[in-house]
Amino acid sequence: MKLTKLGSKPTAQPTKELETFSNPNPKGDFHIHMEIPEFTCLCPKTGQPDFATLYLDYIPDKHCVELKSLKLYMWSFRDEGCFHEAVTNQILSDLVKATKPRYMKLTSKFYVRGGIFTNVVVEHRKKGWKPQPKVDLDQFPSQNSVV
């Protein structure tokens, strides 16, 4: 039986191009959190695959990263030999260049290789940007009308 609905090749292709869209609320700070659990690249020494979950946290300024372009961008590393530290810094650098955020943090949590888990954390802060004070809602005790 031949599968005809799937097509002979994928329609989307990996790319290093990151697309953005206008921030829907540029006057205020809001936090965007993304988890990217299927990141892969190759070990530059052995050529074996490395797997990681990436955590992207950012406060946009004028632009946000578009999700499909981010997925295709991440896919573009699948066949590249990359040290964990280098690829994490490259991804943050490319995302900062595309979006020019107020703040951005990328955490890469690579799965075990040679008995070692590697986590790499990189940050960017826009010059002059200061985070707003954190609101601690736990300081207010909860009350209800039931005794």
C-alpha cells in the first residue's frame, strides 16, 4: 500500500531566518516563556546526536519571535556539529538580533553524554532596562466567608 496523503517530502525546510511580529503591548513588560523539548545538534567530535530541551524566557520590546520560524530555525541545527556552549550562545545572539528584546534568557539542558549532563545559561539585557519590582501576592493571606 502506498501512502499518498503524506507527500514525497516535507513542505517546511530548516532555515536560519527568524521572523518577528509587532509586540501587541509595547508599553508594558510581560514575560514570554517557551519550552523547546526537541532540540538536536551533532557532537562536533563524534558526529553523534546531542539532544536538549531549551527554555527561552524574554521580555519583548518592539518585536516578538514568530513560533513557526523559531521551530524551523531550531531544526536548522539538526545536522550541525556544535559544542553545547557555542550553540546556546549562537541561538541567543540570533534571537537578540532578530527581536531586540528588553531582556532574554536561554537555558539549554542537554541530555547525558559520557555520564555528564550539561546545562548552559546565557542572558541579554537591553542597555538601561531595569526589571519592574516583583509583586508578591503570597504576602496577602487568603480569606473566605466559610468559618
